[in-house]
Amino acid sequence: MASLKDRLIQKIGEEHVLGQCDMKEFTSFRAGGRADFLILPQSEEELKLVLQELSERETPYMVIGNGSNLLVKDGGYRGAIVKLSEAFADIEITGETLTAGGGALMSSVAKAALAAELTGFEFASGIPGSLGGAVFMNAGAYGGEMKDIIKEVRILKKDGSGTYTMTADQLQLGYRHSILHESGDIVVQAVLQLARGSREAISAEMKELAARRNEKQPVSLPSAGSFFKRPEGYFAGKLIQDAGLKGLSVGGAQVSELHSGFIVNTGGATATDIIQLMEVVQAAVFDKFGVKLEPEVRIIGE
């Protein structure tokens, strides 16, 4: 029987199947181990073929967009990382609806909405990820959430067997959660319902939010954004700061001195550094306040 790599190369070409891939090159933390495979399908049909092959062989896999909410442990990931690249980044606008591929960067969607004078996406314009990941996590910022603007989403079954559509209600979007966490199915396209607006007002709002983000968040250092989910009734960053942990370091990982809700890579951090710092923060906050902090970042591997 042909090896998994050989079969994948037959389906999508040698240049799109990379072995022993260093995931620090493909995640915003710039840390972590190697994945057995990084697979770069160039169309939805290729993505289906890849998922079918991985499922038939019962090979663990994860589909990623921009890798901005992911940490691969230093021991690596025994399986395949499937990355939705530029082939899944098309953006089309019809009237007040914007349709984009799951691999489209949020910044690109924001630019397209601005150019078309459509309002409603401003809150998400600085989220450093892909649209598919934002739907999966029901990403939010500055009082807005993806559930506010999703009209419908086209989803590929995790075994590659077919696609279906879901409305925002059917996705059961909650705080940093969707039904896709349970199903494991993949967002290939999302339709957003926006509204007519003024280019000047939309641009001003995006600039104001970017200024606030740049002033209060450590955007100059590698991170995965807010590291912890917001515990009910609290703010993670304030709990961490009040526990006296701002600036605390383990190796190259540090609780940001600008915003305690962020863990940053100050240079050369390993995934182990980041995870150990996470555990120190969790223990200290629990000891002091009795609150259990849960990571928002997805941590995989061994």
C-alpha cells in the first residue's frame, strides 16, 4: 500500500505536501515543534480529497488558517496540519452581503468591506486571524462578535464527504465557541450580512480601534492574542495583573507588561516555556481568587 505522503502527492502535487514542517513558521507565537505533514490544498476539491485520505487512514489532522490561535508543543504533532492558503481567500460583494473563503484574512475582509462602503465589520478589522477561524471561535472584539454579522456558512464535513450550509443560529455561537468544536467540520466559506455606511465613518472607526489596540496590546511581539478566555464575571487580564504576575517570565515567554491577558514571545520562547508560564498563571490566579483560567489558545501535540 502506498504511503500517506505518496498518496497525498498523487492527489495534490509534491510542492503542496511538506514533511516534518516546523510549525513555528506557521503560527503567530513563532514557537513550537514540527508537524509530520503540512498540507496546502489549492482548491476545495483538493481539500476534500485530502480529508478523505486522512480519514480513511485514521490520521490525526487539524485544519488551520493563519495559525494565530494555535500552539504546537515542542514534541511536535503526529499527524497532518492542513492549511487553508490563498486558494481559500476569495472575497465577493453583492449588495450588502460579503462572501469570503475560510482562508481569507480578517484584515483583507475589513479592507474589502471598507472599499465597498459596508459597515458592521469594523470591530473585527484588527483580529489577527482568518475568517474560518473567526467563525469557528465566534471571535469578538470591542463589543462585537461574529454571530452579529454571519448570515450563513458553507461547511465541509471533516471526512471530506460533502458540504452543507448553516445559519448563525444553527452554528450555536456562544462565547469563543461554535457547534463546529463538537463536529470537527470545516468552514470553507462564510456569507456576512453588513449594511451601507459612509467610507469616512468606517475608516475612522477602524483607525480608532487600531489605535486603541496598538496602545493597549503588545502587537509588536509574537503572541496568540488574548491567551485566556474571559471567566464569567471577571476579566482574565485584571485577575492576572492583580495577582502580581504582569511581566513574569519563563524562558522567552512573558506575561505582557502592556496587557496581562497576553503571553508574548520576547525572543526564542519554546512552546514549553509558554505552557509552563500558562500553568504558573493559572495556579496563582486560582490560589488568590479561586478562579480557574481556561486557555483560549488551542494547544496540540506532544
